[in-house]
Amino acid sequence: MRLTLTKREVLRGGVGLAGAAILAPLAAPGPMVRPAYAAPTIDTPAPGFTGTDSEGGTHSLADYRGRVVILEWTNHQCPYVQKHYGTGNMQALQREAADAGHVWLSVISSAPGLQGHVEPGRANALTAERNAAPSAVILDPSGDIGRLYDARTTPHMYVIDPAGTLVYRGGIDDRPTARWSDVEGATNHVRQALADLAAGRPVATPVTRPYGCSVKYGSGDS
Amino acid sequence: MRQISVKGFGWRVSVKGFANLPKDLRRAAIALIPLWLLVVCLPVAAGATDARVATENVTATLVSETRAVRPGATVMVGLHQDIRAGWHTYWKNPGDSGEATDIDWQLPEGVTVGPIQWPAPHRIPYDPLVNYGYEGEVLLASAVQVPADWPVGEPVRLQAEATWLVCADVCIPEQGSFSLEIPTVADPPLADPVWAPAFAAARAALPVDLPWPADAAVGPETVRLMVAAGDWRQTRPADVHFFPDSWGVIDHAGDQQVTQSDAGLALAMPVGSAPPVERLTGVLVVAEELDGGTVRRAFAVDAPIADAAAGGGVAPGAGPGVAGLTGMEGEVAGAAGGPGLVLALGLALIGGILLNLMPCVFPVLSMKAMGLVRHAQAGRGVILRDAGAYTAGVLAAFAAVAGALLAVKAGGAQIGWGFQLQSPVVVLLLAYLLFAVGLSLSGMLTVGNRLSGLGSGLASRSGPSGAFFTGVLATVVATPCTAPFMGAAVGFALTQHWAVALLVFQALGLGLALPYVALGLWPGLLRRLPRPGPWMDRLKQALAFPMYLSAAWLLWVLGRQTGVDGLAAALVGLVLIGFAVWLWRIAGETDRLWSRVSTALAALALVGALGVMAPLSQARSPSDAGDSGRAAAGAQETAWEPYSPARLAALRDEGRPVFVNMTAAWCITCLVNEQVALSSPAVLDAMEQAGIVYLKGDWTNRDPEITALLESFGRSGVPLYVFYPAGTGGDSTPRVLPQILTESVVRDALGLG
């Protein structure tokens, strides 16, 4: 009954056809003002980038072809990041990755003045204090790398295989809370993805919900 | 660091810095809370206690809707969060980041609790992300069921551990332990005067089942949701937004493009990151500007996802034709912020240029183009001057339209441009105008000074004033053609600062004027125009036919609005105009006496043509009545009578109870209220048994009798629901119902029990 076309509806249709071509551009303002970033696609080449680390060194994704690369977006003041560093969860995963010969890049995309933004010296101190073991801490205060990867939360994790293909993006595990007690018993998606890679299997769960604080991008060039 | 103080019937713990405590200490503190509670609550045996945890950012309180509960019944219990300004907590799907509030209950044996009934969320942007949650305050309620064998007098003691994340630009996880004792009684308990209103508000914000069928399709880029709300003729700006139940189904931060067609509403949303789902579930929120503020309605959506091969196309069963209609005219501005200013101006400019091709505008422009041909030898200065005057005319007219819209907006009424076409009188006058212009083009009527007031005469004058009025005329004539499709621009403009709105309209106008200006700036183009000659007359005569067609189209519109009687009256009016034109010619060709007689008769005929409009102003659309009746009454076709002041007065004199519903096809709140609350057989039966007469007025065409009633209640728009209880005079004071109805609201207000 509700789907029956009434005369008025037919009228509107006629009116619509007459004017559609004319005003279609007016009617479709939406897509053109979308922010100019999009999530990188699984099973396609991970977007290339070059970043500067807290020691002043330069890292290009292309340099690490042939090795597994893990990207970790982080913000030491975010309670969700604190959950994984406070419990030692993140450091343990970093060490496992290092032992396997993988490259672990922690990325800080917080803009100056916003939560989690650090100068190089502070970044190194944080690594030492927390006994963390990343290969390098990339400082991305412009947010360029973050936007390139559509990093939304801290933590937000990405795994890139030796061929440079993105094979995982999402949360670190399946317990989207800030409760420290939830680390135990959680399924760590990154560990699973690395295990799949090591075993030569396709990553079983390539996309999950990232959870945590929002990445504190500056508003300048978004 | 931590303060505890007993306050009234509750207790207060400030947990500033709580989250920063070492884990073990925090756990210990939490474990101690029930002990404190016991100590504090024991003396307060008189009634239910509430438990409150106040942090810097959230004051959270565990509350119940009634002061007591009857064994075997349910009681609504909820966590009320009073959130610091600028901060927010999260919905069940928090969006791009964040975390939903979680309540972990510890209940006495036999007592059960339902899931959180989440009020509709709000979109909380944090560039470039978007979160879903709540600002200000929110009540997360659940139904608690007390077993029938629970001993009366023994209070039900509820305990809950709640965690929530509260964020501004930074996020703070917070938690609290709550306890609530609800006395049990044998009789139906009284509402808690403090918290019942909060529960009522939360209930009003709960999604109701979508009263229309919905379909979804997922393509590689786009998720489409189609809602068959074809009976909603939306003419005013409204905010439509879909919130998916789970993460990643759509790109939360992406713009949602809303279009409306005969098939209903269609939302196009960029696809999210999560793996495909089988059904699209979530909440569709429609915010509509009504008399008295914004009304937000939330609908629970559970739509099957059509074959993915459809590739984000049209839902099956939507029918042919719909493919062309969906997505072409967006009468609802993009809910996610709308176009940016530069983009809006650019689009308005393009839209304006394209307006030149509209059937209503093109002939007028052509007339002026012919004028240009004539002036081709006149030199660049003249042409430029005319082009400038034409542009000024268009811009002035658009400024006037924008100014009027803004004035009305400032006056408090949010209107859509489409209202012009909703008046049959306006439609008929435009049909007359176009018919007369057609006759003029056909050579039946020499439009000189006589009809100069009708615009086309002004427009065909030479010199800058002629060009100026051509510009004005082009705009005026464009309005009826564009009205139904201008929603996006108007919607955008009306929601913006007045200066922005004015700019958008000026850009539209500039676009309309641009081809003419181009001719002025590059006379080379002009030279490419053909040389004057007899073809011009033929062209002029040919241009009459689009005019007649436009008139025919307008008559069709009129016929839809007023039925065959109105259409017949309009046709007689056209004949009278033709008659008057003929007499006019005679007047010009004969001697003085006949000339006077003819002129007098012509004037009489014109008066007659205008006279046929009189009944139209009150005419009601038969199809509208049919639509509304079908929508509301369903099987109960005789459930209501059409409203008339006489009928209402008669019923009131008899002392009969009357329920009046003032609605309109373009008011979605009205339609939803009818479907959700007023068309249920139970309500209609109860009304019938109570002897309540249900009168319904359809304001789709702005019936003045309904306007009068609205005004008598201080309203300037629909919906309006009034209940006149039984009795006469002072015994029966009319009671106005809220703008959002539920079955229980109607039952309570009408005393249906």
C-alpha cells in the first residue's frame, strides 16, 4: 500500500525529470567536499612515505622492502596507549617483532600543542622509560603520514608484508576498552597477522575496528 | 585526592584523579565502594536511594523511573550522565574512536536486566574523524524485571559497575560503582518526580521502528539506504543522518548524500572498512525544523542488503524510472555539513548558467537575444551597457528573493522555496502569464505599453531599463520551474549565515546572467549570431510553443492540486484571456466607440479570468485527501472526518469530545506521528469507544481555515494536536499535545487508559 504511486508522486516525477538535468549539480554537493584521504586498501601496495625519526634519521617505507613492517600510531598520554604500555603488552609485541627481524615504526602524528606531541628528546626518553623496543619512532607532527594511512586512533596498527603489500590494519586486539585487565585474554590481531605471515598464510583477519583515542591531527591542512 | 561526603539521600564520591591511581589501589577502592554504600544507605530506608559518582567531567547517577516496583513487574533503571560542557560520552557504536559506556550489573537472584536502550546519538566531529555520542546529558536506561515471587516489602538491591569514556579533544576513561535500592510494593508504584521526566525524554529519543519499508545496497564505494517514505513531500530543510549499529559499515566521517524522489529517501554513504554485513542496521535520525524548534526523530533501521552485484545501484523493486529519479534532485542538503562555501558558490554559478535552459527562462532569454541581434550594429558600448543592466536586474531579483527568504527566516519561520508552487493561485497566475507571453510571441498580442506591468513588456523595451527588467523577469519566471529543485541551495542557504545565503543566491543569479554577459564582453560571439531577417519572426512565433507547454505543465500542476473542477475553471480563465486579447486587437483597429466597448469587454474578461481563482484559494486537493487518508486510516477508513471549523463548532456545542490533528504531506513528523501513534487500531478503537470524534485537517495546501486554528493556538505550522474534552464552554478546555506522539502520550492525553 505504501509503495503505490499517487498522482502527486507522479507529478513530482514529471517535475523531477524536467528539471533533473539542470539542477543535478546543485543537488550533489556532498562527495566533492569529502576530506581528501581514504583508507589504504588491504592487499594493495602500502602507501609509500618518508619520515624523520626521533634520532634525526630518515626512514622510507621503500627501504624496508623484503622485511615485514609494523606501523603503530601512538600518543603516550592516551589512556588506551597507556593500557598497552602500562601492562607491557606493546613492548612484548615489539620485542617479538624485533626478534623475528621485522621493522617496527611507532608513529606520533599529534600536532604541536595537542595531546601526545613530543620533541625528539622526549620521544627517546619515553622509549627508555617504558622499556619500549620499536625500530624507530617517527615524528609526524604535520599528520601527513597519519592521513596517508587514514590512522584514526591511538593505537592504530598496520602490518605490511615483505613485498610492500598492506596485509593488516585495525586495532591491536579485540577488547576495545581502556581497562588494563582486558589485555589478558584478548586476541591480539597484530600477533595473529604476524603469525599468519610467518606461516605463509594469508592474514585471516585483515581488517578490524581500531579503538582508542582519536589521533590529534592539527587542523591546518586537513 | 578523594573526597567522600554524604549528601541527602545519596552519596557523593569525587574520583578526581581516580584513573591515575595504580591499578591495584583502584581495584581496592572499587571493592570498598559497596561497603561505603552499605554504611551510607542503611539509614535511608524510606525510599529508593540513588547513587552518584561525580568526576570532573561527568556526574553519573543510577536512577529508577518509579519510586518502587511491584513484584512481577519491570522498572526502568538507568545511568544518568550529566556531561561537562564541551565533552561527550559515546553511543553503542562510538564511531571512529571512543568507547561506549558499559554497565556491568550485579543483581539479586531472579532479577534480570535488559540491554541498554540507547537514545539516538549525535554526530560529534573531531576533524578528520567523526564520533557518535552524547553531549549535555544522557540517560542510558534498561528494563529491570523483578520476579513475581519477590516478597513485597523486601527492597531490590541493584549494583552496577559502569565504565565510560569521556572526551573533549582528550579522552578520560572513568568508572564508578553504583548501588540502588528499590522498595517493593503491592500496588502500582508512583513515578519518581525527579527522574521520571528524564526517562520520558530518553524514551522520546529512542529510535522507533521505521514506519516505511527499507532496502540497502552495498557497492564497492557506496552504501545505499533506501526508505520508501514516498508519502513524505519534503519541502523544507531537514537534517537526515544514518548511524550504523556497528563499526565500519560506513565511513563514519564521510558525507551522507540524501536525495528524495517518488520512491522515498535515499542515502548514499561512503563504504567503511569493516567486512560486509548481511543487513544494514542502525538508526536513521531526521531533524526537522518545526514551529517551536527542531524536532529530532530517530528510527530503527534493519534493512536487508540487496545482492552486492547491484553495485550500489537501485534497490530491487524500486521500479524503472526510479534509477533516473534517485540522486538527481537533492531536496535535503547534505547532512554532513553541506557544501563548503566556495564549492556552494561554484555549484550555484553552474546551476544559474543551466537555469538559462529551463523552459520558463529560455524563451525570455531568447527574446532578449533577439534584441541583441537587432542591436548588433549598435556598438559595443550599448551592448555592454545592456549586458550590465541585465545582470543587475537578475542580481537584484535574486537579492530580493534571498532577502525575502532571509526575512521570513529571521521572522522565525523556516520555509522552503517550494511553497510558492503550493499555492494554486500562484500556479494559475503563472500559467496565465506564460499563456499571455505565448500569445504575444504568436503575434496575437502586441505587447507594448499596455501590458508593460506584466514583465514581458518591460523586458522587450530597449535600452538599459528593458535589459534590467528582462533580468528581473528571467528570475521571476525561473522561480516556478526551479522551485521543486532548488531545495539544496535553499536548504544550504537557510542554514547559513545571512551573508553566505545572499552570496549563494547572487552566484545563482550571476550564473543566470553569464551567457548574456559573455555576449556583451565578446561581441565576436555576437557577430556569430545570425543576421536579422524574417526568420526572427518565425523564431519568435516558434518560441511561443515552449510558453504554451510551460502553461500546460502549470495547468497540470494545478489539476493535481485542485482536481478537475479547478482545472476546468483555469481553462475557462485561459479562454477568457484569449477573448480579451482578441477584443484588444479589435479595440486597436476600430473607431472610438467600438474601441471603448471592446476595451471594456476585454477588461471584464480579464476580471472573469481572475475571478475563477477565487474558489481555487480554498480548493483542496482530492489526491491529498486520498493520500493522507490512506496513510493514516489504513483499514479503518472512517476513523476520522475532515476538519472544518463548522464541524468542530457543532461538535463542541454538542459537548462531544474531539481530537483534532493538523497535518501536512511535507511534514515528516506529522506522518510519523500518524503512523506510530494515531493509526494503531487499538488507539482508534479506544477513541471510538470513548466517543471521541477525530477531525483531521490537511495543511499541505495551506488551508486558511486551518491556519486560523493554528494561530489561535499560537502556532504558525503543523503538526498541531488538540484534544477538546467532553463538555461545553468552560468545562472543556482544549489541551495541546506534544509535537512528538507515542501511543502512550495519546492515550494519556485523551484519557484512554
